[in-house]
Amino acid sequence: MTLITLTSALLEASLEAEGDAAAGFGPYIAAGITAAVFIISAVVLRSFRDVAHRSERHDVHGNA
């Protein structure tokens, strides 16, 4: 076995292992993105709710 053949075989094996590892993290990445979107949307919706209820308190400047 020459050095080039050995290097290419190791490179091929590492790329294959890397592809398997990346596929294993897919559900975790999707769950993280879902959680981030949920948290951001909750913050934004709460901000809109607070702004909408200012008129009921006659608080046009945002003072409590």
C-alpha cells in the first residue's frame, strides 16, 4: 500500500464517518431550532400583548 492509497482510504473513511455523525445530529438540530422559534415567538407575542393593553391603562408612553 502506498502512502497515497492509505491517505485516500483514511480520508474516505473519515468522510463516511462524518456523514453518519451529521445525520445523527439532525433531530437535535431540528429540536433546537423549534425551541428557539417557540421562545422568540412567545417573547414577541407577549410584547404585542403588553403594547395592546397600554390603551386600557391609558399608558401611552409605556410607564407603569
